[in-house]
Amino acid sequence: MIQSAPPMIEVALYTMCLVQDGDKVLLLNRPSKRGFPGYIGPGGKVEFPESLTEGAIREVREETGLIVKDLVYKGLEEFVDPSSNYRYMVFNYLATSFEGELLADPPEGELLWVPIREATSLPMQDWFKRRFPLFFEEGTFEIHEVYDMDSQTTLKESVKKL
């Protein structure tokens, strides 16, 4: 009996790093033309061969001008689409130490220091609103979603605090 090779799985690696200064957090207000409109944290695709934290530091610098230090890993949010063998993973960090000045003309949208307790009242994507409070809680989190991209339907979802 000939065994077939396992199916190829496409994996996309992303980071998000919230920058906290006391009781405020730095968010960017992404315009619709950039995708994912509304308030969101800095982040983006991890470039090969950089590490996850190198990717997070680079994305914050590119999108805000700040150089973050002392990153704390907060958790993973991922979704998988079994019909296309696709896994999308976002590694989430919190930085409370940084240097530099905010960009005058940021590429991803207007930058704004927002009180943490008021942030979720701003317009933001549902997935970011769900994840946002977890950055400021003790421990780490894992959000796993099985998603059908063809029908744009969530088939299964779990949120775990670890």
C-alpha cells in the first residue's frame, strides 16, 4: 500500500505589540483603505528569517517610530481553515518600556494614546475588541478559531487563559 504525503499546510505568522505608558495604550486608527478599519494595535507579518519578537519590535518601529523593549509575551490568537489547510497565527506582546518619538505621518493611520479603560468604546474590529483586555490580565491566553473562509463562518472557537 502506497502512503500519500500529508497535505501541505500554509502558515502565516503575524505579531501584535501593544505599547503601554501608565494607564494609556498606543493605538492606531486605521483608515478603511488600509484594511481592518478602526483602532488597532501595531503589528504585522513576521519576515523570514526574523524571530517573532524581532518582527514585533520592527513592526512597532515602522508603524509608530517607537523602539520597544522588555516585551512580555501575552498569548496566541489563531484561526485555521481546514478546507484550505491554512493557519493564521498572531503572537501578541505587551511593551511597557520604549524610546523614541511618534512618527509625524505614520503609514498605517493616526496614532493616539488612549486610556486603557476607555479603549474598547472606540470603533474597532470585533476580534481586536475580544483580544484587547487579555493584554492587561495576568498570564497568557490562547484564542483558537476554526473558520470556513468560503462561507465566512466560525465553526468552532475557544478562548483560554493559561
